[in-house]
Amino acid sequence: MKEQIKEYIEQNKDRFLNELMDMLRIPSVSADPAFSGDVQRTAEYVAERLKEAGADNIEICPTDGNPIVYGEKIISPFVPTVLVYGHYDVQPADPYELWDSPPFEPVIKDEKIYARGSCDDKGQMYMHVKAFESMMKLDSLPCNVKFMIEGEEEVGSVNLGPFIKKHTERLKSDVVLLSDTSMIGNDTPSITVGLRGLAYVEVELIGPNRDLHSGTYGGAVANPINALSQMISSLIDPKTRKITIPGFYDDVIEISAEEKKAISEIPFDINVYKKDLNIDSTLGEVGYSVIEQASTRPTLDVNGIKGGYQGEGAKTVLPSKASAKISMRLVPNQKSEKIANLFADYFKSIAPAGIKVNVTFHHGGEPVVVPMDCVEYQAAAMAYEDTFGKKPLPMRAGGSIPIVALFEEVLGVKSIMMGFGLDTDAIHSPNENFGLFNFYRGIETIPLFYKHYTELKKI
Amino acid sequence: MKEQIKEYIEQNKDRFLNELMDMLRIPSVSADPAFSGDVQRTAEYVAERLKEAGADNIEICPTDGNPIVYGEKIISPFVPTVLVYGHYDVQPADPYELWDSPPFEPVIKDEKIYARGSCDDKGQMYMHVKAFESMMKLDSLPCNVKFMIEGEEEVGSVNLGPFIKKHTERLKSDVVLLSDTSMIGNDTPSITVGLRGLAYVEVELIGPNRDLHSGTYGGAVANPINALSQMISSLIDPKTRKITIPGFYDDVIEISAEEKKAISEIPFDINVYKKDLNIDSTLGEVGYSVIEQASTRPTLDVNGIKGGYQGEGAKTVLPSKASAKISMRLVPNQKSEKIANLFADYFKSIAPAGIKVNVTFHHGGEPVVVPMDCVEYQAAAMAYEDTFGKKPLPMRAGGSIPIVALFEEVLGVKSIMMGFGLDTDAIHSPNENFGLFNFYRGIETIPLFYKHYTELKKI
């Protein structure tokens, strides 16, 4: 199968690329209502390509927001079913002036496609369509496939949850397959085996009922900014850099010795890392490596803070209020709601005299981990080894993709995150790009996952 | 003298008030260049009234900003000279919609004048002009007088320092007299015997060279907001509420037992105070009363803080920068420059790994204290006792009037702060007002200070 797929790709490579470039020309920016027509057009484009590739029961399913494109190929009730997830919407492209070429006029330069969405996620999603086409044309599809391509990933996938809850029967499958993450390098393939969850809260501190003159009242009346600083400060132990919220670590599962070893094998140069960020030192939980700190351990970061006088120069105000946005990244088996509640209880308990505290919750997301010993992971690892000639490294991402946890929760299946992009692809930034090598290697690797997965499930 | 002054005021009270109201109609807002013509007109108005009252050598002295009105009456080289300081500029009046009557259309209601500047400082300054007129008309001026009325007090008196340094000979005097503070109550006269100094700094923390995704980097890279919170927090001991900067208290003079006793006699109801601010508790340095905390003890307040995402909702950014404006109120004998330097040294020393710190200095001001046993204070106390029938309480103000320290430093004389306004006069706020009782009582009391001061100096 491997050689035939490779040959088919070689014969059709220009068409594959042209089709992707046509899709990249449609500015499907989900964050801006001005592009809603383009978003709709992109959904139609995806549906048409799925149909051409051989999918049945194509439907552009309306939601309260942007439509979800569905398509499937059911070949037998006795083989497993792969549910492919992807998204056809893209991040806004501004600031336009920082792009070397217009974001919606894709160009090939240095063996890369430059365009908004080239990697995230049109390019990576389209690998799956073309892999499916290849298997169909070569009559080698080993299992059932369902496609669910949404148009709101970049704005929080708000309508995807209700959709999958409503269509659990239709979406019944054995594994979810998606390519919306990255790998370490073109000669260091990796599979994302973990995502951190997220608990995001906003805190507001109220002191006196009005802004006061800091001369007249300073020293006697609690200052909400000072109080906020003190309270934030006491959330992290300055020595161990552990989060001090009681119960915060109760459900945390330490990574296995095997995974710790795998992480230690990830190529990582601390000097390159520090130089890239222009910092003289990293700072994280004592006893963990930088990669472990940024992917396998929970964190607490203040994402925004404000209070008092924000203008130029000096104003001697003792403000009435101060507020902060605080997010915690979570790891298995922490639960975002429980953590948000633990945070709120503790934060309120440490308010100094004279300060009232409000805590509100923003969205949460659950952490995800894919065990390396499950057939899903092993099939993916075998597919990478087939095409890259080496075992992929398991890697946890520090970020959160809340829908992945949702798939497991609602559909009861694991997700395999086969990212073929690179961290240097500038997703969400000007000059987003996606290597041609990566695009074609993805199309080549995906069918091998289908093959190995179907075989492993049979055993 | 007392009865004659009283009679003269009674005979001229309507004219006095009308003259003040005419001045209040000119919107001399120094902060807004749109009012510069009005500022100039007000200076001219003050100069004319001084001339009518009997002052010589009137001059509207240009500065790099708004002019300073000068006038004098020299009656003999053998009597002391009082330098009257005041200001004819006012705070901006916005928000206009919160005023019950237009800020520059003075009205009398419940025996109070409502208008921007009615108390601060046109009303209080004009008491001195009318007290001078009264003494002149009654031929009872006992000493020399010099008037120096500026137009930039509400914007930091930036041109007053250079002016007094340039005109030390012309401004040569034995005491500075000003009414730009308040007293405790109409039946509890008080004299301001102390002002806190000010050291105002701005700090900026820089972590990574760009805003980062908190998922990808959170946990491994120092977050400038977390760091800023931690650093601010460690500036105050949470138990004693003392400032932890090494050397900060080295030059602080503890108040005398006598002053402590006088402060304890100031009528103060903690429940009224808390209810007014809607706080359930005060918070200040352990071992000191609220009044002591807010006037005789140094403080550290964050006046503004910002960093990261400020908009609605949630954004998972690990920001590159965070900053804060921090002011310290100082007490005798702390020096603002020394304290600012101690702050900067300490603050830089407590930065966590991976964080760079910049500290910049805004304006400073020196603390002031008027000893109760000096003739200047005693003359003022006698004047209040004459008109109020009771000894005034010595009181320190928590705020700063940097120019008062400057008078002492450059001219080598003490300042007597005879404030007749009340804390309820809403200076700097909508519906600023000044009691008619206070206006006339000021005009009545000031000449008695001249009398007692001249007599005490003769002894």
C-alpha cells in the first residue's frame, strides 16, 4: 500500500496543491462577520472536494454559527470507523502590512506555501481529504471514515459541542483523527499525546467605594492594587514555584518514567530557547525540565491586570478597584470546574481586610492524554515509522484544544493528533506557511495509520 | 482690632462675596490649554483686586507657564514680613453632568458657595486679599505683606520653584502664610502642622521579548505580571504592614507624645469613616491609629498597574511587559530622592529570574512639619482662639504640597497653613463648595495672625 500511495501522490501532486491553494484564496475568517459569505463558500468547497474524493452522504450541516461539513464512507460494519476532524475557518490575517505577500493570495516560496490557513488548518485538514481520495482511487480504504470539518475552531468551537451531542449516533466511531498540532521537526517526527486543560477566571477587587486621594487615605485604607498583588503573589510559592491553592495538585497524575525518558530525548537547546525569547533564565516549577514545565505540569499565569491610573505621568490615586485575568493550565486528571472552584474559594479566603472579591469564570477546557500503549497511538507511531524511517517521539503540547476532551467525553473515543506542521509555521501570525514536504508527507502517512489501525483492531 | 475687623467685614460682606463670585465665573482651568485666556484674565482680576485693596508694585509676572501675580505693602523695615501664597487656577470641572449647578456659575445654597474653585483655592486665597483690604482700610496693618498668587498649582507648580529661586530678594520674608488646606470642623478649628512628602516612581518589568502563548510557554517562562505582583507584594510586610525596603524608616522621626495626644483629641468616628468609604475594615501599619497612619506615617501605594490583555473576555497571553506606578508618602525627615533610590535598588534586587526591571522617577516632594513651639504656629493658634473661642488642634495632612518644603528650602522660612475649608467641600470633585461662615471667618482670623505674629516677633 505504501508504495502505491506514494506513487499516486506523485502523479497528482500539482492538482492536490492547486486545490489547496484555491481553498486558501477564500478568506474564511470566522472572527469577522464581514467574511461570513466566504466562510460559507469554503464549507461548500470542502463539501465538493469530499464528494469528488468519494465520500457519501455529504451534508453542509447548519448550526447556530458556521456550518459543519459532514461526509462519510462506510464500507463494512465489521471494520473500525475513523472520524476525521478538522476546520476550514482561519484566524484573522491582520496586521496585513507585516505579510510579505497577501495572506489570501497563496504563493510557493522556498518549498513552502505562504497563506493564512496554509497550515492551520486548511493545509493539514486537506491532507486528510487527499489521503482519503488516494485510498479510494487505489481501492485500499481498509475501514470506515467519517469527516466532520467545522468552521468555528478559531472562535472557540461554540457550536461543535451541541452538534456532536445531537449526532452521537451519526458520529459513532472508534477513533478521532486530527491534524491541528505540530511535530518537532521534519527529521524528528512526533505525535501529540497530551494537551493541557484550561481554567480561566477573572478577579475583581473592590476597596473603597470611590477613587481616593492617596495622600489623604494612603496608609489607612486597603489599596486594591496592593491587595491584588499580594493575593496573586501568594498563589505561587516563590521557592518551589508550586501553586499554593489547597487541593490544586490532588488529581495531578505524574508522568511515567517512560514518558519522562521520551521527553528527555526531544531535541531541545536551552540556549536557543533563551536567545529566541531574549531572557537570561527560565523560571518554572523546581524539579522539572523546561519541556516538562511547559507541557506536563499545571501552571498559573496572569494574562492581564489593570487598576488605577493608566495614563502618562503621575496621579496620586488610591483606586476603588483592581482586576486581573488569570488562567491555569491543567494536566490529567485535573478538572477545570473543580480547579476554578478551588481557585475561587482560596482567592476569596486570602483577601486582606477592607477588600471585597468577585471571581467570575471564563471558559474552561479539560486536559487530554493519549496513552502510548493504546492501539490508536501504536498505529500512528507505526505509520510515522513507515514514512519517516524512525519512531515518532510522543510529545505533550502545552496549549489546550478543549474539543478533544469533548470527543472523549461525548463520543467515548480517543483522539490521535497527527500534526505535520512545524512550530515555525507562524500560525496565527503574519506569513503563515506550510512546507510542501509536510503537506505531502501527511497525505502519505495518514493512509498507513488507517491500515495499521484496522489491522491492530482486528487482533 | 478684632471688633473693628468684624464690623468692617459685616459692612462689606456682600461686596466681598460678589467679588469672589465674579472671579469664580472665570474658568481658570490650568490643566486645559483651551482655558489659557481665562487663566490670564483671572490673573488680571486678582491683580486689580490687590491694587484696590491697597497693594503696591503690582505685577503680573510672566513665567514659562501661567503668570504669577505679585503685590506688596511695605510699611517699615523694622516689622516682620508675611508672604501670602495662594493660587488662582482651578481643577478641571468635568464630569460636568455630576454638578447640580454649572461649575462656573456660582450659586449660594444652604449658606455655601457652589462653584469650581470656591474653596480650592480662589475662595481661600481671596480671604487673604479681603483681610489685607480690611487692615488697610482700618489703618491697622501691623507688618509688611507680600502676595505671590500663582496659576499652576493644579498642574504641579512647575514654574513656581524657578520663580522663587530667581526672586529670593524680592520675596524675602519671615513667614509664608497660605490657606490651601482644610480644618476639622466649624466648631473644631485646626491648623495643618505637617504635610507628607512624596516619592513617585514607575516600574516596568520585561520578560520575554514578545507576547507569548500561555499554553506553549506558561510554566517555564517568567510572567512579568506574576513577577510584578510578587515584587509589589514583598514591599510591605503582611503582618506589620511596614514597608520592607531596607533603610526606608532610617530617617523617620516618630511623633512626640504631645502630638500623639493632640491627634487622639481630634474628633474621629471610625464607623462614620468606614461607612463613608463602604469598607468593613481599615488596613494600615500596626500600632498606629487611623489618623496617624494616614498623616504621620510613611506609606507605599500602587496608583496604577497594567499588563497583558485588557479587553473583554479571555485571552491566553503570557505578556512581554507589565508596569506599575507606585508612590510613597514620606514623613519628616525622609528625603524623596533618597527614598526613590532606596526603592529602585531594592526593587531591582528582588526581580525573579528571567525578568528585567526599569525604574523611572516622577516628581518628588519633601515632607513638612511646623513645630508647635515656634512663634509662627503660636501666633496662628492665638488668632484662631480669638475668633473661634477655642484652641485649634494641630493636625497633619496626609497629602503633599511640595512647594511648602520649597519655601523652607529656598526662602528659609516656615509656612503657616491656615486652612478654613472642610474635608466635605468636595474640592477636585463635582459640586465643590465653600461655606460662607468659613469665608468670612477666614477674613476675620487672618488679621489677628498678623497682629499676634508681629507682637510675638517683637518680644
